Amino acid sequence: MRIVPVISPTLLRMCFAQAWRQYPNEACGLLFGPMGQLSSLRICENDQDRLHVRDPIEFPRDGHSAFRLRFADVCWLLDSLRSTEPAQVLFHSHMDVGADFSSEDRRAALHDGRPIYPVDHLIVDVTSSGVRGAKLFRFSSKSADFRLVAEYDEHGAPTACSASTSQAT
């Protein structure tokens, strides 16, 4: 069982600031540090707009409603998994729709019903008025789906939901 990593309010606010800077497009990044701890954020470039322009049939969504890590960021993620400070959380933002794990998120995160990367997923809720909070999801092999394990308010503080859901999984 993996313990849900603690995401500090400072690190969450860094994710929130990036999400706000990228609005109205989705932001993305990787949170990493010693196992079970998170100490740093790697801001990644959302490659979705470039892919959409190049091939709108294969990539029908643009950067407003989807994200895709650049190849260099995927390589960094994979290399980090063999280090003492692995990527543990992949973050991205949702524009004006809330921070729930969408069917598109599931499709992009899974291959043959299993996670592509062994990371949790933090989704930041951002609107034209600012960031409204975030939710952290983890894949559950019991349900073969992602489940909510922590929730944060607009300041990066855990909400009441987090106290009851952030146990070992």
C-alpha cells in the first residue's frame, strides 16, 4: 500500500499559479520528491495545441480542453521513477468545468485498464475568476478506476474530505 503523498499548501499554490497563468488553456506539471513526500514542481509544456494544429483528426481537442506532455517531459518522468526523487503526482488543470476526473482523463491515463504511469493525478479547478481548488485522484485496482483521495480549497488547504479519504491505499 502506498501512502497518499502530502502536498503542501506552498506546492499547491505553485500549481494554482501555473494553472492561472495558462488559463484559458490547460496547464500541466509533475510533483516530485523523496517517496511519500513532495518537494518540487516541474512545470511541463502542454503539447496539445501543437498536436491539434498538426493533425486535428487524430487530436480533435485543443489546449483548452486537453493536455499532453511534451516528449522531453515524458522522458523526464520515466527517468525520475528510477531516482531517489520520483515523480509521484501528475497535475493538470480543468477550465470552467470543475476538478473531477473526466472520461477523457481516464482514457489518457490508462492502457488496457492499467495506469500508464505510477502516479496520482491532481486536477486544478480554474475559471476566469481564478482557481477554486483541486482534487487528488489515485487508481484503485479494486474498482479499476480512479478515486478521490484528497481535496484542497482555493488556498491549498486540505478540506474536510481529505481527512477521511487520505489514508493508505
